[in-house]
Amino acid sequence: MEISTIQSLLERLFPVCRSITGNGVRRTLEILREIVDFNITEIPSGTTCFDWKVPDEWNITDAYLEDEEGNRYADFKFNNLHVVSYSEPVNKWLEFKELEPHLHSLPEMPEAIPYRTSYYKRDWGFCLTHRSLAEIDRSKRFHAVIESDLKPGSMTYGDIVLSGKSDQEYLISTYCCHPSMGNDNLSGVVLWAALLHEIQSLDLYHSYRFVIIPETIGAICYLSEHSEAMKKISGCLLPSNVAGPGRLGYKKTFIGDHTIDRIVEQTFLENGIEPVIYPFDILGSDERQYSSPGFRIPTGTICKDKYYEFQQYHTSLDNLEFANAGQLYETLQIYLGTIHNLEMNRNYLSRNPNGEPMLGKRGLYKSIGGSLVQPAHLGNKSHRDFKYKITTQKLTAGSDLDAMRWLLFYADGSKSLLDIAELINLPMSQLFGAARTLEEHGLIEEIQTGE
Ligand code: ZN
């Protein structure tokens, strides 16, 4: 997907007032469906999902807070963060003292409007910059107006399964419930759609289940509605906070060295990028649900300015100046590279296991251009400790003959292409190309391992 398409999606989706239910999510998914195919499902309010219930649906048309002279301190039409998400409707005149418990600001960031929600407790409130709160004349009376609607409806989510040939299915899940903030979480929404767009028409080896849901309640309901299928998921990538100006990062799965973790690290290495590595933590997003004891789906997140780690997080300063399409595009390349490597991660069995096969009589020396010179980087082939140790030197291709010889050596079915890539420090694409050549000559065959 072009950077300009990503930018225009960001700009169109940014103003939409999303929450865990309501028309904001519907509108967002409709816009995404202009570029990618997926199904939209509505789950009625009151539906039980494990220990939770789908809440009433929330919609809002307008809200403002003004004093007797018409000075406005909060205006939904100017910025939807001015209203606490899920605020019940209100229309009253109040003394400052009565109003105060309903006001939220950030003294340490006086120019930022904070993001606040009250999903499961009936309440209402306004979020303002600390500067405007400080300027309020507390002797005045204030008109608090929130034109919202909170009643039984439904919660909306999107999903699609792209079916491949192997018996492994990977989950690509993101949340879509935050209002106007760029990195958390509009960037994840747009990257999810861009990734789906890029792989939707490919002839895939593994299956990929793309899910876009409101955070927490959406993931729990999705697990509840698809529990058999979700128990079979091999691993998950959860794009979130992917378009900040800082360094690329990777938050590991709860296992830490699962295939997902290793493939992501291999992809970074092949791109010559050293990411910030974050160990698994339950403070985060839907990995808490997907990796819960009933499902245990290893879930990793490739990010660019991870949540909690940038100052603008959950405020109006997380805008499209902070998060942009160019930065998102960089992260998208790592997600795409990861899927590409996942697609190539196969196991092979030698069909000529007794001694080395004779490559010369098959013309395999010629096919690699006759270069038998060992490239410099192959000099230190000691086994790589890939845990936390990631070099910034881009992993470059070595000789194809070497790649073939190592593949033949390890082709007892027990090692995946990723295992071999780690052992001999070669890009997976080169090994895959070599494997294809050996397969064509009947020297190895691909086997299913059921991992
Ligand atoms: Zn968030």
C-alpha cells in the first residue's frame, strides 16, 4: 500500500468518535471495507461472553461545557476527547463545586486533553486542558450538555480468515475503540488494514485470521464466539502503536522464544534494524485475553513508540503530527517481512540421506554461478544466541551453494527453515530459494510438522 493511501486513511479516520460500541466503530469499519474485504458482525447488548456482558450501545452527537457568558471550556465538535467516553446524557446548570468531580485534566501536561472512559460505571464528564481549567472563573455557573444515547444495541467487530495450505493458522488482531488519537490506536487500525490489503490476494501457505475488535470486551467476546477455532491458533501478532517517531520495538509473547518471537527477531535482523525489546507484560492490550489460560495464544506486538512509553499517550497530543503514514509504513514493512518469513518457515526431509548427494551431476554447481568463495560474514558461523542479542548489521545473503549444503545437512525433518537460518546466519528467503532448487531436483521434500 502506498504511503499516500495510508496518510489519507489516517486523515479520514482520525476525526471519527470511536468507543467500544456505537456508530464510530461501524463508520471506521465501513471506511476500511472500501479497501479490504472482511465480515462485519454485531453482538447484541446483554450477550454473555465468559465472565463479561456486552454493554449497552453508546452514541453521541454533541457536547459542550460553557459558562453564563458562553465561554466554552470543552466542545465535542472541536475535539471528541473533550467528553468522557460512555458519558450518560446530561443537560444541567451547575455550580463549579458540583461540576468539579466531572472534570479531568493533566496538571503535568497543561496543553493536553486527556482521554478518559467510563464504560462500566454510569457517569458523565468532560476532559479539558489544564490551562483552560486554570482559567475558569469558579464563581460562575456552568451549563453541562452531553447529547448522548446509551441503550441496548450491539457491539461491532470485523474479521476474515485467509485460508492457506498448512494446518497452522495465525491471528492478526487489533483494537478499534479509541477516539481521535493517532498512535494509540488509529495507527494499529490502519496497519491492520494495510497488512490485510497486502496479503489478501496472495496464495498463502499458512492461514491468517484477521480480527478487528474493541479492546478487552471485544477480544473476550471474539474468543467466546469462536472458542474452538481460537484454541487452534498457532500464534498472534497484535499491531498497536505502530506510527510514532521513535524506535521500532517488539513486545514478546509470554513464551519469549516462541516461533513468533524468533521470526520477528529474524526479520529485524534481516532488515538491519535493532528494535527495543520489551519482555511480556500483562499491562498491555488484548494479549491478556488471547494468552489467558483457556487459550494461551502466544501474542507479540511490533510497535513504533509503544504505549505507556511516549508522553503524548492517551492525550490529544497523540495526533497526526505525532503519528504519521511514513512512520507507519516503516513498521508495516516489518509486519510484512515477518509474515513473509512465517510463510517460508517449513521443514524438509532429505530424499538422499545416505551421504551427500552429488550436486555436480545435477548441475547445481553451475546454477549458482560457480562462486565458491566464502563470504566474509560466513566466517563466524557459531550458533547465534538470538535471545535479546540482535546486531545492527544487516543479515546479507551468502553463497547459494553453502545454503544448499546446510539445508541438505539439516534435512532430517526436525529443523524448520527458521532453525536453520538462526544456526547458519542466512536470510530465510535465501534458504527458501535453495530449498526450492533442491526440491526441484528431488533431493529434499517438504513435510508437515503440525507445530
Ligand atoms: Zn489505549
